[in-house]
Amino acid sequence: MHVVKVNIDGALSWVEVPDPVPGAGEAVVDVHAAAVNRADLLQRAGKYPPPPGAPPWLGLEVAGVIADAGDEPASGGARRWRKGDRVCALLAGGGYAEKVAVSRDLLLPVPRGLTLEEAASLPEVFSTAYLNLVMEAGLAKGETVVIQAGASGVGIAAIQLAKSLGARVLTTVSTAEKSDAVRALGADIVIDRNTEDLGEAMDRCAAEGAPVDVVLDCVGGPQLGANLARLAPGGRWILIATLGGTQAEINLRSLLNSGARLIGSKLRSRPVAEKARIIRELTERVWPQIEEGSIRPVIHRVLPIAQAEKAHAVLECRENTGKVVLRIAP
């Protein structure tokens, strides 16, 4: 099979490697499409190596067709997954490839009515949104949540998930076009991070009687320390990336008095068992909403795998509203 390899100089090339062999509990998927994530760019730059045991090439989510269902034991004569099933999958790495071996517990059915390109855009971002809003933050109906970078893949998934939970959403974007896009997805308050201050927006929410209960933060940096004190009592600040910097000064007494929680959270390095729980709950709770159309994938662009460099440039320049997907097979 062929995969996208990162060369020593950081360039990407399409090279041949041995086909994957499924281990215990794994299936092999013929990959038709793989979605691009900012983690891919970090890995390419040498800043985010794959966890032990994961393939060294890029790619955290794919969609395709099962080529080998592996050694799944029969239960009452039935198997959950069969050769030929259309699936999407959450990976620890290796998605920019013609084939991938993946734990069967991390497979999801392609939602009815979706293309494989659309399905490839779902597993990583919805797993991230679900893990952090539902499992870490316990976001509840009527609460107010801040979602940073609302037009990103994770941001768009998180906005839709939060609205499905009955939350009020404040989100940040960088252009008027992105503002229109996230409003169409249900965001209640949208601020332009280039001209408006998040802290002031949080203060306005508090003055209106709806202080911010949860923050999904991919920025970090100095504003984290300044705004953490603005959370409602018992608020939850979930840090998932540090695009705005790795240093922040926090008033510990304010944190202590408010009972707020600052939670660092990463998905990729978690054990398969934890990821499998997320996948099960997504299948049960979110996939039906995708099939009925109340939650939907948002694709910015689909490019052939030969243009992986161009796909990365779109994310580097923050041009995208939604996901960039690589088409690997017709």
C-alpha cells in the first residue's frame, strides 16, 4: 500500500510500505478519505509524535470499507462488523494511507445519507467535542459555554453538540464570513477575536444573568489566566490546545473561592478503552442526530491525497470553515 510520509525536510511524499496486518481485536479498512487536523501539522513539524504502537504517518480519522474484519468472535452467529461494511474510524495515527488497521471498538458506521468524504470528517472532531463537553465538563441544559475557534472542525462539532444539549453558545471567529457560518449552526453570541475581547463578552454574559459555565479552549496563553476568574461558580475550563501560548498567570485564590475547575484534556493518547466508550456514546447519542439532519458535517474542501501539502496550507492560514478532507480512493 501507499502512505503519505513526512520527509526529513518536512515535505510530504507518497511512498510504498507493507500492508497492515490486523492484530487482536483489529480490522483492516480500505481508506477512501482521511480528514486533516491541526494535530497533523504539529506532528509534521516534529511537535506531536504519535503514541507508542501507532503508525508513524499522519492521519487521525478516516472513512472507507472494511477489507478484513479480523478475528471478531461470533455471538449467537452474528458479527458486529463484516467485510464490505462502510465505516469511519478514530485513529491514533496512520490515516493518510490506502489501508489502516484499527481497533474494531473505534469503528463507527457511516451515517445514512453521508458520503465517505463527509463521514471521514466526523470521528476525531466529534470525539473531541463529546469527550470535553459531555464527559469532562458535564455541560447541562441552560448553561452557557464558550467555544474558542468556532469555525474550526472541532469548533463546529462542539457548537452543534452544545446546542443539542440545550446550552447557550458564545464562540470566537476571525472573519465576518465565519461569523455568518457559525450563527447558521446555532451559535447565540459570536465575537470577532481580532476586534472584540473575550473577557468583556464573558462579563456581559454575567451581567445578563447567564455567566459562563464552561469554556472549551484551544488557545490558552495569557488570556486564560485573565478570564478564568470570570467563570461562574463551579465553572469548568477545558484546555485542549495552546495555540495562543503555553504560559498563563492564574489567581489561585480566585480559583479556590469560585470552585472552578481547570482541566487539561487530550484525546489521542488515551487508552483504547476510554476512546471506545466515547465511540459507543457517539454512536448511540450523536449519530442518530446526524442521520436526521439536526447535526451535520461541514466540509470546507475535498482535495486528492496528492495535494496533502495544499490541504495543510489551508489549515496553516486558517482559511477553512469546517473540515478539509483528502480523497484517497474513488
